[in-house]
Amino acid sequence: MEVTEIFGSNVFNDKVMKERLPKEIYKSLKNTILQDSTLKPEVADVVANAMKDWAIEKGATHYTHWFQPLTGITAEKHDSFISPTEDGMVIMEFSGKQLIQGEPDASSFPSGGLRATFEARGYTAWDCTSPAFLKEDAAGNTTLCIPTAFYSYNGEALDKKTPLLRSMNAVSKQALRILKALGNKTTTKVTATVGPEQEYFLIEKEFYLDRIDLMLSGRSLFGAPAPKGQELEDQYFGAIKDRISAFMKDLDIELWKLGISSKTKHNEVAPAQFEMAPIFSTTNIATDHNQLVMETMEKVALRHDLVCLLHEKPFGGINGSGKHNNWSLGTDDGQNLLEPGNTPEKNEQFLIFLAALIKTVDKHADILRASAASTGNDHRLGANEAPPAIISIFMGNQLTDILEKLAKGEKASSTEKTYLNVGVDTLPAFPKDNSDRNRTSPFAFTGNKFEFRMVGSSASIARPNMVLNTIVAETLDEIATRLENAKDKNAEATAIIKEIVQQHGRIIFNGNGYSQDWVKEAEKRGLPNVKNTVDALKAFVSDKAIKLFAKYNVLTEEESHSRYDIYLERYAKQINIEAMCAIDMVKKQYIPAIIRFETMLADSVAKVKACGINASVQEEFLKKIAELLDSANKKLAKLEENAKKCQEIDDMVKKAEAYRDLVASSSLKELRADIDALENLTDKNYWPVPTYAEMLFKL
Ligand code: ADP
Ligand code: MG
């Protein structure tokens, strides 16, 4: 099949709706989707029936309300279409009510105290702005999946999607006010757009199954570095191996079927690391799609006897994985509000939106940082890896120059395109981009969008985008009010831009974000540098944040608290799993293996000596191993003791802090150091688990 035929073939998209729905129904549904109005029950019945017929023709027997609880992954409960008839047979049925609303038992999903467990009622409601799709599994099941929002009996959001949709409304409304105030008469809707680039690792399935740390905690808790890492820079954009290419081809096809516009694929920096980037779409669709991307990557990898690792830091000593969240604002008449055009210094609308982002990111750097906080991401942010935990904006020299001039009240110079000449006549003369790139910045302006690079590879992008949309909405709201009240809009716009650059220009940093100098400089500028999840999450429940999310109807105070509690609890649980895993491996795998090797050496010493020969090599190894083993055993005891202490703490904040201080940043690391040192002394044939060299290079 041609790609154009494959694309969207498993999606109940606009084309299918047009073909299968009566004109009036189609129009009404389209209206609901575009205008965010409520769906009429009689329309829903017709849509449900058409959807069912389409799904059955494509082999579906079941449907599910597909939702995104606060676990960060998706959930589904399958119901078949069968409905009994009087003659003891069944017909395939699907009503409008079943399409619009579901009622899964909510008691086993985290609610962060929003509901007691005995209050089990939870509802799912169709989000018709994200199209229904068919999921196929290897067992031959095809299921109609209906993207839904998930909330409690009292209407509190129990999921990631509801607040995300609310935040899209907030930012849209405020952006539109600015456009109107600046004289725009054509735009009726603004939508936050997102293109998430997904990084991932692939390793041999057989190795994965031999490592319970990877299986249970998602990352390798032990492992001496391979003799070669990423220092030769030969993996990034390197030629893609056939085996990986076969995986990527399958992945593309599966994603295209789901209407996910997988566009770019390449090798990433670390060995065995790769990336896929889709074409951007609206925030909620991008979020749904990214969940499907992660799920599909894991599924397709298995077909190739590979395992896809989405953890932020599956391997120590080499790069971890992120999810660059490209974000912009688009209008229904085709404008990108962050497009500078050829003469940005004269583009008032662009400068206003750019300034709005500067103010927003400076004012709410803490909430933005919190939006990317997770257990896995602590190994990236603030741990000498990309990007740093300090939030700053990369703007590029040209725009920085324009903004600085505007702040001083000077006229910004013309920025006519210059052409790049590389000194080879046969190469085309390229227009030079407005700015160079900066890979070290956590929040980089990249031509006509911002790239938020802090987000972790395994995270749902719902949280960062919910935050981004809401914090931006607040600034746009303030600017809109000023513009609406001003007599001379242009003068007011200039004044706003000037003021913002003067007051918030400190957030702009075009230099090397990895350098120690920046850490010092950022401190001087008063920018926060929050190095771990437990501290970062506090920003969600600050007065400022609670008021902000409540004001824009994105999260009620209770909903904000519930998220904070859930994320903290999750942190504690994940570190506990890591500790339990490490203890298990050391006790049941590493120590027994090392003892076997030690015994072999001791036998050798005795036997060699019995022949009257010098056994100093064996003795030397034996001594080093015995010392390290003794040390490892003490550290194991320490880890067990510390984990127990953490388990006994009731207060969730104290518990999470204890896991951070007593386990994650201390006893777990210390135990690893000894085991990794022992790995370097032990005969490979005795080592009980696959090594870094095997996992990263045998592909
Ligand atoms: P880069 O080279 O800067 O990474 P790409 O063109 O490869 O730029 O885009 C990276 C990601 O950014 C892609 O997923 C792309 O779809 C997305 N993107 C491009 N334009 C926008 C936009 N206006 N809004 C959101 N995402 C965008
Ligand atoms: Mg990019």
C-alpha cells in the first residue's frame, strides 16, 4: 500500500466522517469540534452507529474509552459491541450514550485524595476534538478506542487530559484578545500547537530479560561503563543499521495507520539511542499521539526481538533521553504567532507574543521546572547533563539585539537576510537563519516556536503543556487588558515590550548552559536552580501556582494539591522500587557470583602454590575482590536500613525527602560504585548480568 493510503487508515477522521455521516450530522459534529460546543444526543447516536459500522468492517469486536489517568500512562477497559436479542443470539450495537460517556471504576487509579476509595465512581467523556482510532494487537484483536476525559462523581479531573483541554481554552481566549486589540478581524480561534521529539533506546530483548533492574525500574542500577561510550560522536546522525531501520519502518507504518505523522528518524548521541519526531498538531492531539507513539515503540520493538527503553536515564555515563516539546500558537486563519517574518523588529504582533513568553518564563520558571520533574528526569536535569536545571531562554543574537535596543528605546536596526557563502560555487547560497542553534538551552527559540527541552522521555506531555498554556495565558491576559484600555495601541505595545525586556530580560541567556560559569551567573541573576523532583514539585502548591491555575479554571485548589501528592508519592514509590531491585540483585545475583569467582581464585592460589609456584596475581585479585566485597556488603546493609527508615515515614513530603537523601543520592549510588568496581575485576564468565558493552553495542 502507498503511504498516502496507509496514513490514517485506522482513524475515524474527517474524511471518514464526511463519507459516512449524513450531511447535517457531519456539520453538527464538526461544529462541536471546532467551536467547542456541546454535542447533541441525537447527533451522538448517529455518529456512534457510523463509528461502529466502520470499526466492525475493519475487524473490531470491542470498543474502549481510552483515557489518561494520573499514572502518566493510558488506560482502557474493553467492551464488546454484542447485545443479546430475544432469539438467544446477539447483534452488534453501540449507542450515542456509550460513545459519549463511560463509567469505569475509578477506585484503583490515583486521585491524590480527591476521592476516598469507596467512592468508586469515575466517568469518562468523549473528547471529540481528538479522533477515535483502531488499535490492533499481535493476537489479532482490533479495538475501537475513543479518546476521553476522566473525572470523578463530583466533577474533579482525575486525568491529565481535562486540565490540558481547559488550559488550551485559557490560552486561546487570551491570545485572541490580544489579536483583536491589535486590530485583527479575521482570526476566530487560537490553538497551542505542539510537536514532541521522542528519544528512546533500543536493546536486545534477551539482555533486557536478564536484567531485573531494567525490567522493574526502567533503568540499569548497576553497570561499569563500557570501554567505549559516546566520545567519538559516531552515533549521532550516523548511518542507521539495517536491523534498526527495519524497526523504524514498521514503527512508521503503525504510526501512520493511527494518523500520527511520524516525519523524522535518526540515531541520537548515545550508543543505541534514537529519535522520532512527528509533524506538530494541536496540544491535545499531540498529547494523545505521543502516548500512542511510546506504546507503539514498545510494541513494535518486541516484534524485532528488541526492547524499547523510554526511561530518562537507562544507562549511567552516557546521555539520557528527553522529549523536546516544541510549542507555538497558531490561528485558524493560518498564522503562527511566533513567526518573526523577515523584519522582526517591525513585527509588533510577533514582538508582543515573544515578550509575553519572556515574562512568562521568568515569572513562572519554578512551575515550568516542576512540570518536567520526575524521578527519572533527576538524572538529567542538574546532573551535568542536557539541559541544566536552571530555566533560561535562548533567543539568538539577532533577536536579543532587537529586544535590547527596544528596551533602551532605540530604533532596532534592519535585519535584512544575509546570505551564507561557503566558498564553493556549486553549492547554493543559503539565506542565513536569524539565530544559530544552542543545544544547551532548556527553553530555546528555534525560528518560529519555542523548544522546551526539559521534558523527560517517558513523561506524558500533558503536564508541561498544561503548565505552559496556563502560565502564558496569564501574561497574555495582562497584556490584553493594557492594550484594550490604551488609546494609542502601538505606543502601548512598544511600552509593554520595553518594560518586559527591562524587567525580565535576565531570563535570556545565549551562552553555554552546561558551564559552571552559567551556574554562578544565573545565581547572580536570581534565577532558581532546583536540582531534584521533591524540591521542584513544591512549585505546584505555592500560593502563586494555586491561584494561577484556579483563576484560569485549569485546576481547582484541590486538584492542584492532588497532583502534588500523587507526584510525590510516585517519586517515593519509584525510589523504593529501585532500592528493592538493587538489594535483590546484589543479594541474589552479584554477591553469589562474586563469591563463586572468589572461590575459584582461592582454589587456584592453593593449587598453584601447592606446585611450588608463585600465585601473586591470583592473590592480588583475591585480596582486592575480598575488600570490595566486604565494602559492598556493608553498603548493602546500609541501603536496606535506609530503605526501611523511608518505608516507615508516614508524612509524604518527609518520606519523599528521605528517599531522595537516604537512598537515591546516597546509599544506592554508593552500593553501585562497589559493584561496578567488582565488575571490572571479575571474570566475564562469572558475571551474572549483561554488561554495558553488550547492551549498548550488540545490536
Ligand atoms: P528543529 O530542527 O528545530 O528540531 P524541526 O522542523 O525538525 O525543527 O521541528 C522539530 C519539531 O517541531 C517537529 O516535531 C515539528 O513538527 C515541530 N514544530 C514545527 N513547527 C511547529 C509549531 N509551529 N508548533 C509546534 N511545533 C512545531
Ligand atoms: Mg529539535
